[in-house]
Amino acid sequence: MARVTLSFDNGPTAETTPHVLDVLAHHGVRASFFVIGEKLSDPVVRRQAERAKAEGHRIGNHTWSHLTPLGEIADADAPEREIGRTQALIGDLASAERWFRPFGGGGKLGPHLLSPAAVRFLTEGAYSCVLWNAIPGDWKDPEGWVDTALEQCAALPHALVVLHDHVPEAMRRLDRFLGRALDAGHTFAQDFPDDCVPLFRGRVRAPMSPFVADAEA
Ligand SMILES: [Zn+2]
């Protein structure tokens, strides 16, 4: 039986985030939403993030454009453009912490996640960098992800699961996942496992090098 923390990336969306919030509320589960700045800049979409915050969920930063992993962008302005600009837009929707989650394309962890400049930006801005340890692939397997997620959770003492509140077909199974996870005896929590947060409040607490591209790259 695992402790399970849920996170929803790549939203919010006016179509799917309301359903996700309804299902979480039904089960009394609080989660984290790592939002894309460009989507949040739409006032109608922003209301979903405001609702999430009001219902006790965390709002984190998942870059402005979500186009190219930060470790693959060489220009010096990228951290401000992708991270700083999004955080400014999140504004008071953020909690006490500035949670930032890089993206890797297909959920892969590796040196493509961050550039040295991005790490400096996060450190100087006292951000906390949130990775993950369970990627059930909901976006590519909108039915089967439920079984995959249950297997991944059962194999970990504390699973930090990445789901996507911009994939309606997948999120239609969220209620089924939560019901089966609770039946299996898993406990839902909102905190992140320490080993998924290598940078906390700007301080490095686990080696960052596996997630940072070479300075020369
Ligand atoms: Zn993402």
C-alpha cells in the first residue's frame, strides 16, 4: 500500500479541468496542477486554476510554452521567458512555495530537462523543482493508464504520479483510478516525495547534474 500524490500537467483547460476538479472533490483528494503560462493567460481558462486553488490544490509552474525542454534551449533569456513570466502570471495562485516542474517530452528524466542558466534562475528565485517517479502514460494510453498507474503505485512507497488535465479521454477514467486505488488501500496525500524535489526553496538537496545539460551544449 502506497502513499500517492497526484499531479496534473499541461493544463488548465476549460474542457477537462472542471471534470478533474469534480472527481477530486468527490473523493476528497487534493493534488497539484502544473500549469502552462500560455494557457493560463486566457481569462476563461484561468478561472479553472482559481477554482483549483480555492479547493485546496497546489498551482505550480510548467513553463510558458512547453515547446522545447529547457536543457535544449541555449539562449540566455529562456529561463525568464519560460519560468519567470509564467510565475508572474500565476501570481497569488501560488502557495508559499514556487513549485516548478520542467518537462522532458514523453516524461523522460534526463539532462535535457534543465540548462545551467535555468538552474541558476531557479536557485536565485528560491524555486522548488518538482520531478516525478510515476508516469502511467495517460496521454498515449487513455484507457490502459489506470492499470499502469496502479502497478506503478504498488511498487513505490510514495508515488508522485503525472497525469494530464488536457486529455479528456484519459481523464474520463480518473474516477475509476481513484476508486480502485482507494480499494487497494493506497492513501492519497499532497506532499511530494523528497527524492522528487532535488531543489527546494532554491537550495540543492540532491545532485542536479542528471537533469542539467552541459554548459557547452
Ligand atoms: Zn508537460
